Amino acid sequence: MKHDNVFVLILNWKGINDTIQCVEGVLSLQPKSKTIVVIDNDSRDNSLLILRSHFQKRNLKMQLLNEDQISNDYSGFNTSTEIVLIQNYRNYGFAGGNNIGIIYAKKMKADYIWILNNDAIPENGSLLALLSVGKSDINIGFVGSVILYKDQNSIINCFGGARIYPLLGISKLVLKNVNINALEKIKVPEIDYISGASMLLNCNVLNDVGLMDDKYFMYSEEKDWQMRAKKKIWKVAVSKNSYVYHDKGGSTKNTRELYYYYSNRSTMIYTKKFHGLLITIVALVNLSVITIIKNLKCYKNIKYGLIGIYDGFKHNMCRYIN
């Protein structure tokens, strides 16, 4: 019986302690025959060397690579490696950073790729549960987990992903802040796309739609990816038995103004690409109003949010890349 070739991608950017915890959690999961790939988005803090030093005492087979070796015809890939560490030379954002890992996994003949946020901790059985749903239908391209808050682990952050409201310029996480114990009594609404915090990819999708669009930098890239896939034959699904615990805020939790900039910019790019100019103009007005109302006591968030809307509408490059 053929075993699935599974790769787990974890993107690191100045979060080495979270990344170590995440890798530790993934190492304990079944199936054991998986490859963990940590991609460092130019943290400039020796993250990968720290990670290698931490796991060397476990006698794990590791390989340290760089983005040039991934992109070019490098012949030194080790097929029996348990942890692969990839150094990017720039911060390419969520899409661009993960794309380097996806290219590597594809070269290594991956069947499935699990993209997992570095500040997430998977529960036992979470990967097997994702794979079970993914293999239940040959047209399922993406599978999501039930994502719970780390500090309130009985409260749902999102049930797999979100619903899209193009005219408002927003997406709403499904079942956000619902108690996990109430899940059996609730009718789960349809999911438009799976959250990138925990997203299993059937690698056959790559043959139809390619990689994530890296012009987003952060937010909406997984939405774009899945909308392109759904225009083909692919479907999205959620595994009710896959649980992942996740921090609030991720890379922008300490800089809310950057959250509003990146999120609003990406929303405008996505809306213009998939819903046309008229709906984009309506979304621009509504998202501007929503941003202002949410941040009446924080002018900085409003300023960055409105700049993000403008940059996204004009398809300007990101202004605040570190």
C-alpha cells in the first residue's frame, strides 16, 4: 500500500520560540512518515541555526537549504530528511515565503502539503483527520481544521475558514467565539475558503492553478488561491476532528496599524480581481467606513487602514515590508 508523501510547511519570521513549539507539536503527530519544512523569511536573527541546534539533540535527520537551491536545479536534496530548513533572502510575506516551501515539496513529489502557522499548536490526530477528509473525495483540494484559541481552548476562533462579503469588503470567520461544546447543536454555514492558519493542500491543485499569488504579501492570498481552484474542479472542506490551537493576531498582533494596512490592501486587490470595478468601488467605501468606525480612538489604525485601501485599489506595492 502506497503511503502518502506529506510535507508540513511552517513559515517563520522573528518568531523562533513559537516555531520551535509548533515543530515539536507536529513531530508528535501521525503519520510519522512526513517531512517538516521550516522556511525563514529573512528574520536576521539566526532562527534556522537556533532551530537546528535545538533539534540536533533529538538525532533527527535535517538539511539546511537556501532559496537559490530550491529555485534552481540543485541535486543535493536528501530524500530521507525529517526536518528541512530553508533560508529566504528577503521577507516575501505569507504567500511568497510559503511558495518557496511548496516548490521544494513539489520537487520532492509531495502528495499533500499542510500549511500551518508557526504560532499554532496541533492536537493529536489533527493531521490524520485532515488527510482522511482530503482523501474522501478526489475533488477536495483544500481541507481546514477547527481552530481554537490557545488561551481559551474551548472557544472556536474559526470553523475551518470564512465567508466572503464582497460588497462590504470583509470576510467573517465561521462560528467565531462559539463554544466547541455547542458545535453538535449548530448548523454550520457554508465555508467560502479555508484559513491559511491550518490548510491541507492536495498537490494536484498545483497543476491547475499554480502557486499562491505573492502580490498580496499578507492576507487574502489563500482566498485568491482557493477561488482560482474552485473555478476548476476543486472543492474546500473542513475536518471536524482536526483541532489546532492558534494565537490571536499572528504576525501583526503587536502592530495593529499594520494589520489594517495589509488586510485592507489585500481585500482591495482580491475584490478588484474577482468581483469587478463596480463592486470594488462599493467595497472601498464600505471598508473605509468600517475601518473608521472600528478605530475611532486610534487615528494611527485609521490612517494605515485607509492607505492600505488606496494601495490595494491602485495595486501599489507594499509600503511597510520589514
